[in-house]
Amino acid sequence: MWNIPNSLTFSRILMIPVLVLIFLYNEKWSNLACAALFGLAAITDWFDGYLARKLGQSSPFGAFLDPVADKLMVSSALILLVYAHADNLLIVISSIIIIGREITISALREWMAELGQSANVAVSMIGKIKTFAQMSSIFLLLYQDNLFSLPIFNIGEALLIVSAVLTLVSMFIYLKAAWRIIKNT
């Protein structure tokens, strides 16, 4: 159960309170530290899956823990961003859409698995693109300082909107794929 991929996945969960404390500490270096920590979490998300396949260490526990760690990290970061930018409707609405979709699709996957139909809600390519846009946007919004005259925060906002739109599209794709089962129950 405690192989390298699962340890990396669990480390993402342990990073969440550290991210929250650094974010709330709100010092000059906090933005960089939060972005770096979130970036490290995103890298471990990719790396744990790669290692699980490469080392033959895929497990049911890892398959359960990985999406939980992802959703906890992303939701925590989005909640922090909403807390810090409650007056920014783009961040608030996009965050609500993203977190709401994650809850909806997680529940759908669990329900479909109980029915033996989990293949109908497998991860799609649009979901992977959404994840990349989402992780990039959160990274930039946590960093938020301009870099070489680039408006990092504004770029992060734009990517968050893109990821919210892709979130809705991917949710509709999942719901459409599951609709036949849903209407027959």
C-alpha cells in the first residue's frame, strides 16, 4: 500500500495545510512559496501516475487516493483564492463551477461504479486539457506578481475562465455518457 507513487500522492494531501499557512501568513515571499508548493503538488500528480505505471505499482488504494488528493489540493487553493479575492466575480464564479463539477463528477463516478458502469465515466482528453489549464491558472493566481512585465494575475484569471468553461464542457460529456444509465434507473 505504501509504495513510492502512493507516498507521493499522500504528500499532496500533507502539502495542503502548509499551503494554507503560507498563504495566510501573507508575507512578501508567500506568493512565490505558495505557487512553488502548488507547482510541486502538480508535478507529483503527474509523477505518481507515471511511476505507478513504470514500476508496476498501480493499486486500488492509489486509484482511490490520487483523485482525492487532486480534488483536495485544487479545492483548497481555489477556496484560498476566493478568500483573498472575494470581490473578483471571475475568480468566485469560476471557482464555484470547478468545485461544483468536481463534486458532481465524483458522485457520478462513484454511483456508476456501484452499478458496474464506471467505464462510461472514464477520464477524457478534454478532462486532461481542463486539468492542465486549471493547474496553470491556480499556479499563476497564487504567484500573482508581474514577471518580466507579464501580467501574471490577469493571465491566471483568463486561464481560470478557460478551465471553468472546459470544466462545464467535460461535465456535460460525462453526463451525456452516463445519461442512458441515469434515465434507466
